[in-house]
Amino acid sequence: MTNNLNKIEIAKEFEKQYQPLLAIWTPDEEYGSEEERYLGIYENLLVGVYGDCYGVNAEFDEDGELISEATEYEVEVAQLEDYGDGTEKFCFEIDNELSGASKFIEEHGQHGKW
């Protein structure tokens, strides 16, 4: 399972790449610590706050049922200024989430149910 240190590193990398836009996307919330703030950014990545999140390497059977949860993800980050299609991809890897978060992402991302 992805531990908090891994989640924080993913969030820090996202912040480094998208600092100007992060303030716009992240609601004004009081976090008790920097760790909580980064964990909040990580959770927002998974649930699509910053753009649609898709599992890259998930496997589905012929009926569309999830066989294997993804460990590689990409977020289609919407840009304020249009450079081509107006999106960039932020990619990251996680261990299988025992919480079922990756299954949630796959089910919603696969069918566009965000």
C-alpha cells in the first residue's frame, strides 16, 4: 500500500510542476500541518480535482470488469492558457491501494463518470 511518505512525494512533485494553478484549484482550507496539506493534494489528484485521473495499466476483461487495478496513473491537468488541446498530463505511480481508491478511479475514469 502506498504510504504517506510516497503520497507526500507525489503531491510535492505535482506542486512543483503546477504551483501557479494549485492555489486556484485547492480550496482555502486550514491544514494542521504541511503533511496534511500534501495528503490533501494527493487525495485531490485521485478524485479528479485537478483533472481527470486515469489508470494507465489497469486490466479489464471482455465485459469491462476490472481484473487488475492500476499502479500507474495520469491526470489530464487543464491549463488556463490553451497550448494545443489545453491539457497536460501529470503521471505518477502508486502501490496497489488496499483502500479501493484505484478501483474507484478505474470505474469512474473508464466510463467518464466524473
